[in-house]
Amino acid sequence: MSPSPDIHGTGFRVNGSPHRYSRFDTLDVEEVFKQLKLDDCGGGSVTIPHKESIKKYMDELTESARIIGAVNTVTKKKGQFFGDNTDWIGIKNQVEMRMGQQGRGARLCGLLCGAGGTARAAAYALKQMGATRVLIFNRTVLRAQELAAEFGFEACDDLGALTSLDHLHVVINTLPGSSDFLLPDAAASVLRRCRPVVLEAAYIPRRTAFLSQALSAGCEVVEGIEMLFEQGCAQCEIWTNKPAPRSEIAEALLQALFTAGSEHPAHAKMVPYSDLPKSLVAEAQRRPGVGATTVCCTPVRYLGKLSGWICGH
């Protein structure tokens, strides 16, 4: 169901790369590594649940992957495996774009929901953004406490504490889209009062319960598909050694996910089709000759969540 093949197929084609991008779905991380070791495999994207467990197979980690403790990008060179993390770039770039539009100040206060691999990337991104205070909420409190201690933030075991905040600039939710996570009514008042930029990491379904709550409160939002686009562009640059063709990739995503008659397996989860992701539209419009995108609702078969993608050559 992931649109990653649309991102990387476009990136490889436009950048003149001979690579192809295909999927490999397994719950066994050893099977993922076996695929990566194949002679015709040059690397891959790593998704839940393998972002943390794949680390032990890497010969070298970038500084960001080492600090985050999770790998979502693998590159193979001369039989050596290099692990990187571009999730934090997807988060940081998209959030800062929205914050710049709203003229936020430098003393950044944030809320981070979740404590898994994507939450670790979010914590790193917030650190790189200069956040001075971040509250971390997770249903397993111990994991929130451990993550908070590691990054110098605060664990939040009671979301009611949000009502006492004077400022809240950023909220990042990394809990699964299927969890139906919502802020309790009292805590949700901070969304209406502070109007933070809200990033929802999940993109299936596109409009999660939490994203809908943020929109209803009048918050500027970053959708999961926009984060996926941004981190995918960073992966494209790693694998092709060229700037990512952002406009073409954005156009490919809009065509695959939102246009009338699309047979993409994620199309049915992208409602509402009349309200397109802002950053994708802006990127696509930078390409000369790109017109308006026509959309409609087309029912398609639902496919299960993928846990691994392989980039070959």
C-alpha cells in the first residue's frame, strides 16, 4: 500500500539511475537482511517493525542513525552496509516550513506522542530544531521516560498537564494510525489555544482521528504523506547522488493517490480528495506545464501494511 515505489521509481527515472524499487514484506528481520545481501540489491527502505532491529547488520551508521537508534535507509557499497535515517529530515523540513509561515519564535516547546523508532527520529529532529522543552507521552510510561532521559526532554504520564502550558509550538504524533489516538477534551484545549503545528506521521489512513482533531482546532498540519515525501526525497539523493526531482515526485504522488480512476492500493485511504496535501501541490506546481489535478473517489482493494522495501539495480 505504501507510495514509496512511486517516489523512488520517479526519482530513479528522472535522475537517470538504472535502479528499480520493489517491495519485500516479512516480519523476520533476518529475511530482510538476506534480501539486502543479494548481488542485485543495492539497498532499501526499512519500515516498522525493523527500523531498530536492522541496526546490528550495518557495518557503519551515520551520526543521525546512531543517535536516533533506528535505520530507515540502507545503502550497500562494495559489500558493506551503511545505515542512515531520513525520517528526522522528513519531520524537520516539513515542520519548519509550516513554522516559518507562522513566524514562530526560537524558544520551541513541543509535544511528542509515541516512543518507538519514528518517535526517536522525531526527538532527534526536535533537538536539531533547538527545542527547549518537549513533553513525551506514550501509553507505556517507562518507554516515554527512557526516551525523555536520553534526549533531555520530559516524560508526560498525564496529558492533562498540557492545560498548564503557556506555549505549545509543535505536536508530533507517531502512534499508529489504527490506534485512533486522540487528546482528551481538556488537553485538546491547548490545540485551540496555542494553535501548534501538528505533524501526523501515519499516512494510512490519511485523515487519522488525531489529524482530524488538529484540523478541527484550526491547527496548521503536516500530513503523513508529506513527511513520507520529504524523507523519500532525502533517500533519493543518497541513492542517486543527485538532487531529488521534487516536483516530479510530488506530481507522481498526486497522480497515483488522488486522481480519478487511480488503481493505486492506497487511493481509497486518501480521502478527502478535494483537499490535497499543501506541500505536494506547491512542489508539483513548481514544474512548468503542470495543471490542476482532477480527483474522485475510486474504491480499491485494501492491502496489508508492508514491513520492508528493497531497492535493486
